[in-house]
Amino acid sequence: MDIKTSGELFPGKQTKAATNQLSPLKTPSTSDIILEDDSDNEEPEILEEPTSQKKGRKTTEKEEERYVEKRKKKTNHQEQKAKKIKKGKDYKKQDEEMTLTEEGQKRTEKQEQEEIKRKEEEHKKRETQKQEEEVRLKEAEQKRKEKQEQEEIKRKEEEHKKQETRKQEEEVRLKEAEQKRKEKQEQEEIKRKEEEHKKQETRKQERKSD
């Protein structure tokens, strides 16, 4: 059997063959890439090629100018972004330098404060030692004076005792001397009386013998 095609079976209804072939995907140009600036969240404008280039017709002057303008805007945007990045780095460097300077300043101030505090503590320590030394000297001087006063009192008491002893001894001596003098006088008086009595007896005997 002969196999007939659909054209042969239906001669009045032949389908039209597809003449349009699929065109390959177009590679995007670098001008279609979006650059985002995270610093200010701006969305750069997507640059599109002139319509005539997409459709294959002649580019008009107006479209060309608009395309060039968009290219300039994109270039400016990229330059501004690069400047902002550089500026941000400069700011960061300045911040780091300022931070280091502030830390150095704070460290210097802290060292100065510690030095001042150390000197104040040293001064207070010297003042305290000076006051303690003055108190010690005053106490030593007070003790020395008290000791001198006690020694002076003791010396006076001893001198007074000596004087009293000498006085008593002198009184005893005088009493003894007076007692001896009286005894001597009594003895002399007795002797004188005896001699007087003897003289009287002698005269009596002489008168009797006459």
C-alpha cells in the first residue's frame, strides 16, 4: 500500500511551513550591567542600546544623543562612586588616625593624671612623715623636760634631806658641846668649891696653932 501524506489526503488544506528560524540569544553588552552604590543606595540607570540597533533599522540622531547622554551619566555615576569609595577610605583612615590620636591623648592624659596623683601621694606621705617626726620630736622633748623636772625635784629633795641632816647634826653637835660646857663648868665649880673649902680648913688650922 502506498502511504499518502496529509497533502495528498487533503489537497486543499496544506499547512504553511514555518520559515522563521529561532535567532540566537543576544550577549548583553557591558553597558547593560547595573552598578549599585551601597553608600547611598542609588540605583543607576540601565543603559539600553538605541531601538534602531535592536530592530536593525537606522539609528536616528535623537536616539544616538540620548544613548550618549546615558553613557555619560553612567560614566559620571561610576566616577562618583569611585570618588565616594576613595573618600570613604580617606574618612576611614582619618577616623583611624583620629582614634589613634585620641587614644594617644587619653593615654598621655592618664599618664599625666597618674603622675600628678603619684606626686600628690608622695607629698602627702612626706607631710605625714614630717608631722609624725614633729610629733615624735615633741614627745621626746616633753619626756626630756619631764625627766629633767623629775631629776630636779629629786635633786632638791636630796639637797633638802642633806640640809636637814646637817641641821640635825649641827643641833646635836651644839647640844653636845653645850652639855660638855655645862659639865665642865660644873666640874670647875666643884673644884673651885673644894679648893675654897681646903683654904678655909687651912686657915682654921693655922688659927688654932697660933
